Amino acid sequence: MWLALLGGAVLTLMAITTVLSVAGRYFFSAPIQGDTEIVQMFTAVVVALCLPYCQMRLGNVIVDVLTASAPRAFRMTMDIIGSLLLGGLFAILAYYTYDGGLAAAKYGNETMMLRMKEWYFYQTIAFGFLLTAIAGFAKPIALLADYEGSK
Amino acid sequence: MSSEIIAGLMILFMLVIMFLRVPIGIAMMVSGVIGYSIIDDFSTLTYYMKGSSFAQMASHSLAVIPLFLFMGNLAARSGISRSLFVGVNAFIGHRRGGLALAAVGGCGLFGAICGSSLATAATMGSVALPEMKRHGYHGALATGALAAGGTLGILIPPSIVLIIYAILTEQNIVKLFMAAMVPGVMAVIGYMLVIAIVVKLNPHYADKAEKASWKERGRALIELIPASLLFIGVLGGIYGGVFTPSEAAAYGVIGTIAIALINRQLTWKSFGECIKQTATNTGMIFVIILGADIFNAFLSLSGMPQTLADWIVDTNMTPMLVLMLMLAVYLVLGCLMDSLSMILLTVPIFFPAIMSLDFGMTYEQTALWFGIICLIVVEVGMITPPVGMNVFIINKIADGVPMRDTFIGVLPFLASDFVRVILLLLFPVLTWGIIPD
């Protein structure tokens, strides 16, 4: 929840940066240096913050035409499996992105203009993935509680 | 077992778990990981994974997605849809079926700010449906027109699906947006013709509304100014080369916030809602993008798309026949899946095949033309049963209209979609013709 709002704040900031930079380019011929890099890196931050929130709201697209009329217990079981799969995969992605981040830090990868350290953003993504994985593992508990509660 | 057969089996596996409610992006990722591990091995894939998520997410070309989503969500709450509907209605509302015409026109204009079908259908629906009900419009016409009008949201640029297509096929986004212009206008005209014909045949479907005075028209025009500035700024800026698409999207976000503030529609609470909605949409789209990325890494490793393309060329089928077969696949899939997943899933497989055939056009022209046709056919899925997301959302907003009526109401609009696809197949120049050299 707070993550999503933080993500939105970063997104708004990103929009403002770009608008200022474009205005600067046309009216004062003084664009903000490296604005595309800021946007590029911030996109990663925004998305990393959005992913866990999306899973908590079960916002991921599923195909439910064929299972819409199936018994509720079956649907819930499948949703739990789906959520656990998501958790597992994002845990794997988190680990390897973290690993990739370590490599980026070791080689000192930086962006062209602003010399931002790429590994900061690798680790932000890894952190977002980790939270998404946790959301994937935690959601089944909420689903089960819901199901028990409504019986 | 050859790697192509493994690819085929993995596609099958993916579809099966997808239909068993596994989220689409996750289904792609699972089958990608398994398939890659069978053909090569898991440790090779891990090398790829170390950098792939960063490459996908820290991307300047994908930055437009959260920005356009944010803009669309803000626009939906900014009162823009009301001014668009009122504005168009003041001029054509007094004709028979005029409110339905105004709703389609409003959808077309709203589509120029919003890149999503559902958002367009839902926002226009909540404004236009009560008005049509008050004037005694038949439920089938009212809901059919809005469900079909919603598809204009994605057809008329900016369009999230076109952005994804551009990235997948390495085409120029601006040129794709231009190529969608004429088909978009054709869609609006086609839908309006349908409404005119339907009310001609069934005069009791729609009452005439009172004619607006010139004073009222003037006021309606003034209300249209902020929204017009917004899309002239966003689309004109992109076409005119003033903005890159992500700059235009950023400008659009700030502009929409300004309009919403002027209309006194924006509170901290609704701004928070917009952010949450955007976060959910963004998360959803990026799960699919990340899943498709891994799945496509596996597909290209398997060599399956190239084999399929070679095989199609070997069979000596006429290019048109191949294209028709693909469109048939889209129609079937479109009944079950959402548009974005379909594009991410099928374009990497179909695109090489299409590009290896000779349609008598340059490489770029074929790519643009195929993209627009795919987009339209995929959108048809939004209004066909059994999934037809637009139909459901409109039916939900229109209290008391039976589902059957809405589906019947959509049929004539579907017919106009088919006519448009056939026209575009026969005259590809309608897509890339307006792009300056």
C-alpha cells in the first residue's frame, strides 16, 4: 500500500522532471542533463514498487473463462498454486538480479551522463522482486482465511 | 526430441496452466524456465536472468507505459469524459440516435488521451449511459455502442498494445501511431454508420433529444478546449517530432492533473486511487513483460519461430492465406485472453513468418501494416463472447440491461469491424500511406 503510493510519487516526479527538461530544452535551450537516464532508472524503481502491490491485490491477469463455473474450492486451490508459483519464480529472479547487481557493482557500471551507479537500481529491483515473492507466498494465507471465513 | 517439438509442447503446457488460472505472465515464465532447462540447462538461463530484469525494467522506451497508464487513470477521474460527451452531443445529439453517436465520438476523442479499452468504455459509459436511459434508448443500442466505442481507446493512439508491438518488432513507435490514425478514424465512422442504420431500421430504439441552441453549443465548445489542448499537445507533439513518446506522456500526466484541478475533480483521495490503480496496472503489465521475456528467450533458443517461418515458405501457401490463418488464431485466442498477453505471446512466433513472405511491400510497411491488423483483430476479442471484457464492464454499469441484449447490441458493430479488417487487408496503404518519407 505505502509502496504503491511511493511508486506513484516517484512516477509523478519522473513526469515533472521530463516536463521541466523539455521546457528547458525548448525555451531556454538548457535541458536537464541526463533526463532520459533519470526516467530510465526511475522506471525500474516505479515498477519494482508496483509489482508486490499488484500481487497483494491479485491484480495479475488470469484466464478464468474455463474455470469460472468450477467449484469454489477448486478455484481457490488453483489460485493458491498460481500465487506460490509466482512467489517461487520471483524469489529466483530476485536472487539472480541481486547477483547481477553484485557484478555490476564489481565492474563499476555507471550510466553515461550522470554516472549513476547501476547496481543501486539492480538492488532496488531485487528488493521489489523479493517483496513480490513474499506477497506471492503470503497471499495464499489470506485466500485460505477468506475461504474459511465465508464457509 | 528436437528443440522445436519441445517448444511446441511447452506452448501447449503454458496454455493448459493458463486456463487453470495461473497468472498469464507466470505461466509464460514457468514454461520458459522449464523449456530452457530441457534444451540447454538452468545454469545458462541464470546468466541471462542476472541482467534481463534490469534490462527490461530500466528502459527508457518502456517508461511510457506507467506514464500513459497514469494519464489514462487521471483522465478517467478528471471530468474530461463529461466535457467530451457534452461537447460532441451539443452538435449531433438532436438527430435520431444522436446520444449514441455522441458517445462513440466521445470515445474516439477520449481514446486519443487514454491507451486502454476498458478505461475508455468504463468512463464514457458512466457519463453517457444514464443520459441515454433518460431519453429512452434501447439497452441493446446503448450498451452495444459503448462496448464497441471502448475499443477505440486502444486503437487510437496512444496505445499500450502498439507500444509493446513496437518494442517486440523493433519498429518506430511514432510511425506505428501514425499508421493507426486512418484505421482509427475509419473505426469511428464505421461505428457511427452502424448506429445510423440501426436506428433507421428500429426507430423505437432511440428517441430524438432536444436540439441545442447555438449558445449552448458555444459553451460546450469552450468546455472542449482543455481536453483539445491535451491531445493536440500529446499526439501533435509526438507526430510533429517535438516530443518523444515518453516526454509526451509526461506532459500528458501533468496536463491532465492541471485539467482535473481546474475542473475541481481532483482530491488527495482520488489522486491516491489513481496511483493505486496505476500501480496495479503497471505491476500486471510488467509481470507479463518479464514472463514473456523469459519465454521468448527460450523460444528463440529453440529455433522454433524460424523453423515455422521456413516451413510456411516451403508450403508455398499464398501470403494472404497464411495471414488469414493467423488472424483466425487471433480470433479464437481473443475469445479467451486479453489483448496484451496475446500480442506478447504470438508476435514473436508470427512476426518472423509474416516478414519472410512477400506481400509486395517494403519490410517496414509490412511490419506496420501487420501491427495495425493484429491490433484490430485482437481488439475484436474485447467485444466477442465469452470473455468480451468491454461488454461485461458496460453491462455492469448499465443497470437492468440483460447480458443477452448487450451481446446482440454489439453484433452490428462487430460486422463493421470485419468490414474494416477486410478493407485494410485489401488496401494496406490505408495504414502506412500517411507517413511522410
